[in-house]
Amino acid sequence: MRNFLTTGLVLVLVLALLLFGTMALSHVPIGLTAHEDVVLEKVPNMTSSESNSNNTVEVDGIEFETVMPERVVRIPPKQSDAKTQIQFGIRITNNTETPQRFLLFFTRPEFFQANKQKLPRSGPNVNGSYNPQLSDFQLLMPGESLSLLLEGYFYWESNKLKFVFIEKNGSHWIFSDFNHGRYWVQFTYENQYPAWEQRGGWSDPIDLKPVWEEQIYNNPRSDINEIEDVWLGEVHTHPIEFHLTMQ
């Protein structure tokens, strides 16, 4: 009888502990158990994107990553006027302890076949020359991320599938030899100048040119826009896979 009572008391204690633990866990604030990426959408061409740590390249505490929202691209039949637009670009994360300013302007893709060979390209064909605007310079605080998405399109020419990409500076690149199957894309991010400013006459929207000297260009006007301490470097992101299917 004593053993029976002892066993029963133990079972009651165990059930009480389990019930208390379940109630305690159910009242833990979500903010303490889950983490959400900080996404900045400061200009219209910036959007959020899921991060993949296996795809990142880190340089001095700054992470760069190729992003492509749609990885399966459906190509229409061989018609000369048929175009298929896609979006892709770069995600940047500031893992340093200080704010970092980036110029989101000089970015260009490279495409690879399944054998890792680069697809041929022609260009650049320049129909105009454009400078960075104020909205192309973005400040990232520690721990913040942003994604820059750009556009291009596939089209048919003489029964061959090609891709056109237009850089923000006006340069046109044409990539050739596409077919159905797997491909990879990566991006190059580049900025060679730590300081930029508005020179000459007015422009709308305001565009800026690099400062060649160590100091800001000496302009007597007091309302000149000046941007300094822009992140310097050239980074090649890891390629990510996408698929082309023919309809």
C-alpha cells in the first residue's frame, strides 16, 4: 500500500511539472524566440528578399548575395516580338558595428552554363550616359539589409534565345546561346570612388559625379550636394541556379 501511494505521489508531481513547463513556454514572448531580418525599402527599386547564408560573400563584415525571386523562367514560343522579363540583383547586409554607405549603381550580371562556362556576351552598346542620382546612395546601419533588384529580358532573334541587360549608366549588354535547362547567374558590385558631388548646372533629378581629388571639389555654390565615405570595393557574388523552360 505504501509503495502504491508513493508511486501515485510521484506521478502527480511529474504531471504538475509538465503542466507548469507547458504553461511557461506558451507565455514566452515571440520576440525572444524568433528573429526577423531588417529590410530597408528606401527607393522604389529596393525590395525585401530571403537571405541564404550558403550563398553569401563577406568582405570586411559586409555580406553580398545574389537574389532572384523567380528561379523558373518560362520562355514563350519563337516569336520575334516576344519578351520575357526577369528580376535579379544583389542583397547587401551590414554586419559591422558602424553605418556604411553604398552606391547602388555599378552592378552587372554574368551567366554560366551547366559546365560552368560563361555565356558569350556582346557590348556594351551605349545609347546614353547617366550618372548616379541621390537615390542610388543608401546608408545601412549595423545589422540592416537591403536588396537591389534590376531587370532584363529574354527574346528571340533568328531562332536563337538571347538576353538583354541595361546597366543604370545606360550600357546595353546582350548574352547569347541560351536554351532550355539549368543556368547560373552572379553579380558584380563595384564602386571606385569614396566621394561624389553635384557639379556644373542643375539636373532634375539630381545626379552626381565622382570626386577625383582627396577633398570635395571646390564649388562656390552653397547648395551643392556632397556625399562622402562611400564603401569602396569590387565584389563578385556566388552564382545561383535558375531554370529555363520552353512553352
